[in-house]
Amino acid sequence: MKRKLNTSAKYKYRMEVFKYRMEVFKMKDFIFNMPTRVLFGAGQLDHLHEQKLPGKKALIVTSNGQSVKKYGYLARTEKELELSGVEHALFDEIRSNPTRENVMDGAKAVKENGCDFVVALGGGSVMDCAKCIALMAANPGDIWDYSLSSQGGKQTPPFDAIPIVAITTSAGTGSEVDIAAVISNDDTKEKTGIFFPSMFPTLSIVDSDLMMSVPPKFTAYQGMDAFFHASESVINKNEHVVAEMFALKAIELIAKYLPIAYKDGANKEARYYMAIANTLAGYYMNCTSAHTMEHVMGSYHDDLVHGAGLIMIAHAYYDFFAERQAAEEPMIKMARAMGVKDPSSGKDFIRALDALLESIDCADLKMSEAGITREEMKLYPQRVHEVLGGDITADPLPLSDEDYLEIYEKSFR
């Protein structure tokens, strides 16, 4: 029988429940805002013309390479826009690590061609740069005025970005479903994150058929970028159930399908599930200092592929926490997601990570071959505090400059 409470007791009981719920909420609070409409699946590019597009003339933004032209992706995109009655112009100058000059030249192209929205056609670099082009098409000044890096202007843009449509051709960054962009400034040697809410794409197409042409090496680098988005989210001390849900599934899929996609790029099933993993990891990306550490490396070496840089420091970075048993439960969860039977410590995750890197021929990537020197690395710890990547306050243990240097030095070969 339920005990009846008098009015005073009921009020006291309800207040206790309310306080309890508020304390729980404070421990696990989060915001999940996903305004991007996503068309997911093989062949989805062919349905672009069926969507309500956010303008009448698009600037199609692509890289300075040839792949989207060679494989017909650009022609197909142009045809889809024409079927929608949308005019278009082309800006095909984006570097593999996009720069502030890329952004400002693209914003100028938007204005000169009378475009009212941007279509990003390419991988993470193209999507990142397109977001900033869309921001600067609507705002005064230079993109670095809105950077939060040490030499950035740290301003808030007065106007929202013009609309963005993202068509991803890679499974790596998750940029099609987030607000973040990573841009380099060659003058200040800063590679840093820029992000504002209006930089969410309005519409994104994740078509795994467009990823079939990615070469094995870049399949590996991009896939591990997505993996580290997820693994950093899991060890993040601010992890919560929603972030973990996306991240662990992404880790499971990447561990299973990345070796297959690497060895057989024509495997449609592997490409499909890698595309899912990439987008899942992008939905709730809580990166830690590992991403910042790589951004420092990329600030000095603009031809360093982001995923490759992350791979170079991965073993030493995660083993730093495993040695200190600082993230045992999260690492055990990740090891289990990677197929380890009955994992019992963080070291099980390290062994699974090493095996995954071995399976995609990435276990022996050398920082020295990217031009990094031991002498240069002494400058890196200070730069960790000056560029943006992940949240350096969210690591399982706080890292000192000596700790950063130790991880870099242990990674060097």
C-alpha cells in the first residue's frame, strides 16, 4: 500500500526529488542541437535536386586537386543544381590544409558571382573552408578577426553565415554535421578551430559511393581521424551517455570495417559503414588535447595530413593515461567495442589500437618523414595553449607542458 502524504510532506518530498533531479542534471547536462538535414546512403547525391535548396545561385567549393572532376562528382553536382533551377559558379582552390587566404578568396568569389549559398563538395578540408567562406560572405573584415587562437581577433561575427550544403566525399572529419572548421594561418603559424552556430550545414549528403575512389592511404588516415573523434569523446572527463552512445558505435564500426575498406576500396558494405561511423562520430564530438597537439604539428607543417598526425602520437598519448590508470572504465568500454573479449584494463585498449593501426599499415608512420625534428618539438608544448583543437582541460588527467613534450618525444621516430 502506498503511504499517503499530507500537503506539507508532499511539498517537502517533491522539493527533495526536484533537488535530486537538478543535481543529476548538473552532473550530466548537455545540449544536443542537430539542425542539419542529412541524406544518407549510397546514391543519395542523385536526390539532391529533390530537396528544397536554400538559394538561387550556389558557389561550388572544391579542392585544388582533380578527384571530384576526374570521377564525375562535380559534373553530377552541377547537373543536380541545374535540375533544381539553381545557377552555380565554381571555386576550386582549397588546399589540403585550408588557409585564411583560401577563405577570403572564396568569400570574394561568392560576392563577385552573386551567390547566395555555398555547396561544399569534397572532404573535411573543403567542408571546413566552405563554412568559413559562408561566414565571411556575410561579415566584414578577415576570418582571423573571428579566430580564438592566441593571435586571432576573438570577435563575434555580427551576421550569420549564408546557407551551406555539404556533400562529403570522405569518411573522416564529420564536418558535414557540425559547426567546426579548422583553418591555417601561414603568417602566424597557427592551425586552429573556428566555430559559430550559423556554420551548421543546412543540408548534407553522405553518399558512400562518393568515397569509393579514396586511395588506401587516405582511407586509413581519414578513418582514424573519425576513430579519434570518438575515442577522445569517450575518455573526455565531460563524457555523458549521449556522446558515449554515438562514439562507441563509431569505434565498433571503424574497428570492423576500416581494415576492409583499406584493403578493398570497392567494398560497398565497408564504405557504407565507414560513412556511418564518420557521421556518428561527428554528431557529438568532444575532442581532448590530442587534437590540439596535432594542430600544433600541422601549424608548422602545412602538408601534414591531419589523420596521419593523430596516428603518429596516438600510442604514446593514450598509453600515457593507461599507464596511470586514469581512464580505465572508458578504455575498457572502447576495447570491448573493438572486439576484445573480457577486457580488464586500459592496456587492452592500447593493444587493440596498436593492432588496428598495424592492420592498415599505419603503425610505423614517422614524424621525421613529415619534417618534424626533436629540436622543433621543444616549441610545441607552449603552442598547445595558443591554438584550438580539442578541450585541453577535459583530459582524464591534466597534462603539464612536460607531459606534452614527453608524449611528443615518445612518438618521435
